[in-house]
Amino acid sequence: MMKTLLPGAMSGTGQLMTLGVMGGGQLGRMFVQAAQAMGYFTAVLDPDPASPAGLISHFHIQTPYDDEQGLAQLMQRCEAITTEFENVPAGALFTLGAHRPVAPSSQCVATAQDRVREKAHFVRSAPTSGVLPAPYAAIDTPELLAAAPADLLPGILKTSRMGYDGKGQIRVADRAALAAAWDQLGRVPCVLEKLLALKAECSVIVARGADGQCVSFPVQKNTHRDGILALTEVHEGALDAALAARAQQATMAIAHELNYVGVLCVEFFIIDGPDGAPTLVVNEMAPRPHNSGHYTQNACDLSQFEAQVRALAGLPLPTPRQHSPAIMVNLLGDLWFEPNGVRAQRSEQPVSPPWAQVLALPGTHLHLYGKLSARHGRKMGHLNITGASVAEVRDTTAKVLALLGLPGLDA
Ligand code: ATP
Ligand code: MG
């Protein structure tokens, strides 16, 4: 049983209670902000001296993730440690876990970082979760490639490890394309997934404590563009209520079956079932807060990052309440080069998007990650938009999207 690490208390090592995070990206930065708001000190391990979380943390250990001395320093500084991206070597979390509470555990992260293990976990959990992944086959030898079932085509070949934002995946129409794609991906272990006709996509964030208590945030409806999350809508009418309830129940079951501690996000596809009714297919999970949960910062009485702090520190996890309808707009680096979305006017030097005009609209909350350079497809920040009603939030969002030159909302 984990002891409670109270904020502002002195730790066992005689310093102010410090929480640590492996990885210094934007998710780590928002964890640090939530921890600091509650009175914790923070330590970040990330080799990048300009990492978004490292820049604002009390301590920043700048070593590789598997560096023994770096890990020893982190353990010395911190009473408990979490992670902010799933490609942190699970072995490093295992090392830390021998000496400090680590949430999520190395086993949970190892499952989430490997699509084959992850899908096997979904299949194992199906009796309690009620959801299955898309039909798939593991491909890591020429024999398995040749034996790939024909009914998985057309499909998507995805690397088992290290994929994110649609990277490391190729759509394949037939066997020739499949073989070419496997070559292109370097013949690393992959999964071939059947290409499904998606009606929509949604995701659920849950927080689970070491005592097994689990709470769910409302269900997010997600829109991807070019394999990257573009928009998240969380309000009445965005999703069928019964379907959303099933997604929440399934996510809790998946977390329980892993004995997961921390914040977990599970992504789902919504397809037409055999009887024409909307049906859930589980896609993947992230062992950490998720881009689709950023709206919780401004629209709920508990953010996904505070939930991560609480789960790590052994503090209570009351069920979060959404107090405002919300839409989250991702801000990619492209916005800095295509003022007002005009590709033809692409500027060489980055230009700041029109924040003053955006922020003049009520209910707009800007979150920029402090990244020093904008690049095509790079997540630079997000905007949470809240309002008194769904109509108001959609209206403000339409104005924001127009100001930024982004495609409008679906009707
Ligand atoms: P993330 O940014 O969430 O980490 P990722 O790179 O791990 O993404 P996936 O979530 O597997 O990739 O896929 C990215 C997107 O591609 C999905 O959100 C979905 O829009 C589409 N996609 C993936 N698999 C399928 C499938 N089997 N059928 C149809 N569309 C799919
Ligand atoms: Mg995904």
C-alpha cells in the first residue's frame, strides 16, 4: 500500500516533497504545473536542455533516460515518479520502481508501448470490457508476412513500437503493397490491422489509485487530420450517451485488468455494427494523460494532470465533474508559417498567430508549451474553448478556427 505524499510536507530525505517525471515534453510540463500549483517541488529527467517541462521544473536532470547516474539523481530528489511519454524505456521505470513508488508501473508502460502486447491485453480484457480491437495479425518474420490473412486487406501496417501521431504506419491495399510497406518500415516487428470504416473516434481518460479506486472523465469525441489529433469536442450531443457510457465502462475494465495506477487514456473507433448500431472498437491506450484530455484543464473541476498528481501521491480521486461544454483545438507548428492558413503565403520566418484577436473572444484559454521553434506538424500548444452553452462554445470555436485559418467544425 502506498503512503500518502502530502504536498508541502518535508520528504524522507529532508527536502520539500518532490514529485518526479520521466520525460520533459508538454505533458510533463502540464504535470509539473499541476504539481507545483498544489505545492509540490518537481524534478524532470529529459536530456534536452530546452525541454518544455525541464524549463519550468525545480530540478532538471539532463541525462539519457537509461543513464544510471541520472536515474539515481532522480530517485534521490523524488518521493515518487511518473512518466509523460510511453517511449521511456520500461527498464528505466523498473529500476526506479525498485526504490520509489512509480505510477504507472514499468509493466503497464511496457504493455502500452508494444502494439502486440497492447492488443493481447485488449483481447484478454474483452470479457469484462466488452470491446475488441480491430482484426489484426502480428508481422515480424517473412513467413508471417506471407501468411497474413487476406481479410485484413485493405489494412494499415503499424510498427509495434515507437509510433505516434500517425508516424510509423502505412496504409496498404494489397499483398504487394503490404510487402513494400514492411520493407519501408525497416522490417521491424509490426501489426497489420484491418482498415475499418470509421464513423467517428472517441477516447476516455480514467485515473486509478493504488487502492484500486477508479474515476472516469467524460468521453471525448476526437477529429484527426493527417494522423494527428486536430479537435476534441466534449459536450452534450457530441456522442451518443449510451455509447459513451460503454466506452467509460470499457476503459475502467481495461485499467483494472492491468492493475493500472495513474492516468490512462484509451482510444476507440466508432463503427457501424452488424445490426447497424454504433459499435466501439478499442484502438490503443496511452499510459499517461492524453492530448484529447486537455479540455479538462478549463472545463472540469479536476484536470487530467491534477488527477495524475493525486494518483501518484496517493491522494483522493473524486469523480471529476465537467462544468462547461468544451472544445479543444490543437495548435500545430504550421500555424506559425501559414498566417491565416494561407499556404501560398507561407512565410520563411515563423510569425506568431493572432493571439490577441483569439483571446478577445470570451472563453478562450491559450496553452503554449514554450517550445523554442515551430515546425510543420509539431504540437506547439492548444486552445481550450468553454462557454455557457454548446451553441456558444461552437460559435466561439468557429470564430477561432476562422482567425487561425483552420477548417471549420462539422455541422
Ligand atoms: P497517436 O497520436 O494517438 O499516438 P498513433 O500514431 O499511435 O496515434 P493510431 O492511433 O494507431 O496511431 O492511428 C492514428 C489514426 O489513424 C487513428 O486515430 C485513426 O484515425 C486512423 N486509424 C488507425 N488505425 C485504423 C484502422 N484500423 N482503421 C481505420 N483508421 C485507422
Ligand atoms: Mg492514436
